[in-house]
Amino acid sequence: MKKQQVLCLAPLFFLLTATPSLGENALRPEVLPKVVKQGEVCLMRAAVPINLKFMEGEFQGRKIPMILNSRARFYEALLGVDLDAKPGKYQVKVRGQDKGGKGFLGASPLEVKKVSFKTQTLSLPSSMVDLDPKTLERVNGETKRLEALFQKTRKEKLWNGRFLQPAPGEISTPFGLRRVINRQNKNPHSGVDLRAEEGTPVLASNAGFVVMVDDLFFSGKSVFPDHGQGIYSMYFHLSEILAREGEKISKGDVLGQVGS
């Protein structure tokens, strides 16, 4: 039987717009691990003796909401390092504010190491690379919709524990792969392709809300769950979509079926 593929993108982290005025009360946040590679994820956390009105981290201009882990008595969140982040040493800022307006501020070092990602060279029909005006208008519209969608992430943590592989099968195209198509450098591969039988159920990697389902130009039939705290997973090239927009999902729920 012919093998097909489903694409599941890695979690992404997006900007929130809260910018409070903070005082001089120092925090001692930490980032674990303190050294990461391009495209990897780390944990940032900060211990605060009281419950705050809000707490957030900031890295390279992106603000990430942090939530209270009452069991560990830390505010924490996951931080994603961009595939194209420049290698070097950085400061991850953490800031918060209590209900009385008192501010807290701190920073922790993070070092980003370079990764030598593999490069794939492809030749495709020019119609798939050099888009006609009508198709380009469609693609630009879809891009703007996704950018707006990712600005509205839920601040609360909806996911729990490890993220599942959404379908069985080997990875056919790895995360971070650089692609040269018709001698043009394209964006790095920000997910993984899994080799699975067509029609295989595609499962939700974790709990959340389905915030968008659509048939898109590049990714075909696609499902976008929001797992909270700026973390999304995306499922592409489906033969059938079974999830509904606005639906609350649990880890392991069927979102669709593997397509081509």
C-alpha cells in the first residue's frame, strides 16, 4: 500500500502585548537548561512569595505568559528558541506585578548554540514556486489570518505532560531541514513529516482548543489546536478533517486522517 505523510509542526511561541510599568523589586529567575541549540525549547521559572496579578517572560522581543505551578511554588513557562536565532549569549527577562501595582523584575542568562541543519535540494513545477497573482493573493491572505490567530493565544496552560506523536511511522523529513527549491532558498522546515498509511487516524498531541480548521494552499487540509501559553501544534496534509473549530480536545482525540 502506498505510504503517505502527515505534517505536525513543532510548538510555536507568540507575542502578547501587556507592557506594565515595573518597579525595582528583584526576581531571581532561572532558565533550564542554560545552554540550548537553535530550534530547541527550555523552561523558564521564577519563585515569588506571593500570588501575582500576572507574570511574563521576554526573549528577543517576544512575551510569554507564565503561570503559577502551585505545587512547586514557581511561575513557569516554556520558551522556544527560533531556528534562525543568532548563536550567542542572551538575557531572558522576567517581569510581574501584584494586585497593588507593585512590580517585580529579573533576568537570567541563556546561551544559544549553532546547529548545522541538513539541506535538501528540490526541483518543482514553477507554478508551485513562482505563484501567479491570484494564488499569491490567496497565500498572503492565509498568512495574515494565521499571524492574527497566533496573537490570540490563551494565557492559561491547557496541555499536560509529554506531547504525543500524532500518528505512527518514521520521520521522513526532519525538523530544521533547509530547503533549496528551484535554486531559491526557502524557509527552514519547522515541523516533521511522518510516514504513515493514508487514512491513518491523526491524534491530538495534547489537550487544548481547536482554533482553526481550513484547506490551505501550501499545507492542504489543516487543523490548528491552541494548547495555551503560546503553544500550538499544527497538522497538515490531511485527507479528512474530523475536528471542529472551537472544539475542546483532550490528548489523543482524533483530529483527522492522514492524507498525501
